[in-house]
Amino acid sequence: MDILGFIKGELLEIIEFNDDSRDTLAWRFPDNDKAIKHGAQLIVRESQAAQFVYLGQYGDCFAPGKHSLVTDNIPVLNRLKGWKYGFESPFKADVYFITTRLFTGNKWGTANPVMMRDKDFGVVRLRAFGTFDFKITDPPVFLKEVAGTDSHFRLDEFSDAMRSRIISVFSDALASCGVPALDVASRYSELGDALLPLINPQVTPKYGIEITSFLVENVSVPPEVEASIDKRSSMSALGNLNDYVKFQMGESMTQGAAGGTSAAAMPAQMAMGFGLAQEMVKSMQAAPASSSAAPPPSVPTASMPDLLTPAQAAQSLGVTEADVIASLDAGDLKGKKIGSAWRITRTALEAFLAE
């Protein structure tokens, strides 16, 4: 081999990425210590972007198409520090191919319950899970904050790295949007659409991705909240109490007649039944209109000590100690950490309940 052939063999003339997988997010072109030839061809396919990195500095990001790597179309590379001979000579640089298509059906779920304040039930704990779709919109930010220098960054690695971050953003968005627990448990599709404007402003500038769809498939609430929801649903299904009582009395009289009750006894039973029904209706009408939606009882903070442990605070709030510690770590509940133990003042607990 002559010297020209040897030099040619040491230069990269075509740079491309034939992606036949469905789970690749970022892939670094393997240069095998070869330099890129001036005028080399860069082929970027649809749903791809090519990002140049030289000595840790980001150069141009190329869109789909066929590009000749010459000085005129890579002005950023020509200005990078350390370019001794200009771009007329071969050069070394890392080329990352980023997949920009939509990745669908990614699962998310809360490992621990999310504590939130609710106007109907006070402090409640919610668990949720579902799926989300996303795409990469800012390759340099994505490479810097998520993929790093990984030569082949796949979807499963993204799930491991981003699941906790997505859940953290979801928890903050759910706590700030103020959606009642009754609506959270019954309006999944609307909840996902309402959370998107709160989630994307946090993940797009920080991680270089856009979440195009956020689906809530299930929300579970504590058993006592489920019982309250069922009770309210039953009361709504009853409709008019007067008509319901009359119907029940009619049913009982029909069953009594079928069971052998004498015709002479039926008028007396009817009079007794209607009298009881009238008394029930009067008592319900005399009750205040707000009695059906009485607020949850407040925590008797006056009897608490001035300084509480997380266990005492959890007992007062009706939640677990882990929930209280999670709120302390998140800064929602103010406390002081002495060594490895938290202490909460009664004033801080009252402020937490009043918010």
C-alpha cells in the first residue's frame, strides 16, 4: 500500500448511523482513533440529529440530510479552541447521533404515596401510575444532563435514570394544581392533560425532552377515603329522600302481604310507615344544608407538646411516619434536624395544617 492509500485509510469519509433498533436514544459514532477528512460526508436520516463534540465543547447539531463537512457549513467547529490548522486539515471530534422520534408507552408510578392537602378530606395520601410519551428536543442538553458520555444510551437506561425525576415532577405538579381527591380518582384523562403544562416547563429546559402525552391510568387512595367516596356516591344515587322512603315503605308492605300479613293489619302498618317517613323527612329538612358536607375534624393541636417527633406528628395527622419524614425532606413541613433525628414544633405543624 502506498503512502496516499495508507493516509486515506486512516481518515473517515462517511459518517452515518443505520438504526435498526427501537430503543436507541443516543449513539456515538465509533471512530477507532481515525480523524475526520475535510469534505467527509455526514448522512443524517429522518428522526435523527447529529451532534459534534470537540474536547467537551458542543459544536453544530445537524438536521436530517446529507452534509459535506467543510469549513463553510461548520462555523462553530472552526472557532473552537485548539484548532491549530483550521478546518482544511483532518480533525478529531466525537459525533453523537440522537433519535428524535416519539417514544411511546413508557411506564411511570409512585414508589411511595404522595401527600397532598384536600379540601374534602384534609391531608390524604395518593398512589398513582400510568404511561407517558416523550421525544428529545434539545440534543446538547439531553447529552449533558441525561445520556452523558455513554456510547450507546438505550431506553431502559433512560427509564432507570429518569423514572424518579418524572415522579418528583408529577408529585410537585399534583400538589400545586390543587385537584381534589374525588376528581383525581375519577377524571384520569383530564388530569393528565392538566398536568402537562406544569410538567414540561420543568423537564424541557432541564433535560432536553418534551413529554407529549401523560396518562394517569390509576389512582389509589387510602381505604377510609374510598369508603367516603362510596358513601357520597350512594347518597347521590338515592336522589329525593322523600320518594326513596316512600318506595322503601311500599316495598316492605308488598313483601309483608306476600308473607301472610292480614289485610286488616295493613292499614295500621301503612299509617305507621308513613308517619315514620314524615318524621325522617322533617328531620332531614331541618338540618343545616352544610351538614352533608361537614368539614373533616381538625387536629387538636392545643393538647400537643411544643416539640414533636415525626412519629407524634404522624399520629396527629393520621398518616405514617414515613409520610411525615418525606414532607420534611421536601420542605413542605418545616422542622429541625438534630443529628439524624427530626424535631417539629407545634407552631410549624399548625402552619402546615393551615396552608
